[in-house]
Amino acid sequence: MKDEANGRILKTTRMSLRVLELVLEHDGLTLARLAELIDKPKSSLHSHLQTLLNARYLVKNDNTYRVSFRVSLLGEMARQQRLEDSRVRGIVEELAAETGEEANFVVLEHGRLLMAYGASGDSASEERNVDFRTEYYLHNTAAGKAILAEMEPARVDRVLDRWHLPQESESTIQSRERLLESQNEVLSRGYGISDEESAPGLVTVGVAIHRSQDIIGGLSVGGPKYRISMDRLHTEFADTLLEKAAALENQLEQ
């Protein structure tokens, strides 16, 4: 799937979308607060807010703008159109139940991974202080590494040129050369490993998921390192993951 932008980019549209993102990130913003976050005249920002309000992407209560529920409906519609909901959800839940840990299915778009489904096993459900994320990089996640290993070199370069190698923990790979050197190992074993690279204490194993030979996303499972040894991750968890990934790809082709 091609997701690179090759045509003309409209700055006004990008600014409106940036405003929408900030309103969502801050769980609502006033015009005054938005002006503190974006160095633009209030009159210009007000026009962006009014445009989004008119398009029903925002709602306004008193002086505070918030993202409308309509936005979530659009996202849900996109998910239903692109994914076999019950099939993907079922595999993710099976993976979580059999490992007892956190299992996720992510969609690949524009060189980033977006959370589509997540499920927690018995052990993972005991965790309380876990930050919920909806978007991930490729270079420091298990599924992301598996996806990068299968990409053509030119596409890998485009992804890394656009998103670079943000450091999200002390163990995050910061060298493009080191990342690329590890890809042969990922390909030979059939899965990627993230050893505290996306978050301290978190270890995961992940694979790329295909439909009609195209990479559409990734499937992963993992949890805290104090509970999951690297030996278990490479054997028990990897074997279960590969089994579920094969089953999911077979179902997606039916």
C-alpha cells in the first residue's frame, strides 16, 4: 500500500489538522490556550477552529473546543472497511489468553503503527500503571522491526528519513546502521524483539501481518521483563505468536 504524499501540500489544511490534534491531545482547548501552543495570530487560529466546528470535527462548550464524537465514528468506519473485525479481534484475544499477557494488532500507515485492537491476558490485567498508547514507531517496537525487515531498502530509508529514531528509553536503538544490521537476524528467525526499547521494563515479540502479500500491520505480545524472561519470549511466546499470525493471515485471505 502506498502512503507517501507526492502532490502539493496545503499549509492551511495542515494547520487545521494540527489544531485538531492539539485539541484532542489536551482534551479541549480555548482559543487563548491554543494561541499559547501555536505561534499564530488569534484571528487565524479562530478561523481554523470555526472551520473544524462547521465541519463537525469539533464541538464548543462555553469557550472550550473539544473533538467531536463524529471523529471517532469516522475512525470506526475506516477500521470496519479495512479490517475483518471479528477475525482480527478473535486472534488478538486468543493470543492474550494463551500467553496471559498484552496482545496488540497494529495497522501500518505512513511509516507509523496505529493501534487497532488490544487485549489483556490474566497476568497483564493485574497491571495498573500502564500508559495507553495509540501510535508507535517502527524502529523500537517488535512488530515494527519485523515490518522494517521485510520492506524494500528504499521504503525503509523513506520511513527513517521522515520519522528518524526517536529515543523513548535508554535502550532505544539510536544508530541507523545498527538497526539495519539487525534486520537479517529478524528475517531469519521470523519475528522482531523489543527489549525495553519502547518503554523501560517492557519486552515484546512481534511479526508483520500480510494480506494479498502486502504488509498491512503487525501482531505482537509481551509484558514486563520481571515476569517474562528473554528465553520465554524467544520460545513460548514466539511460537504462540507465529501460530496465531499464520492463522490470522489465512483468515484474512478467505
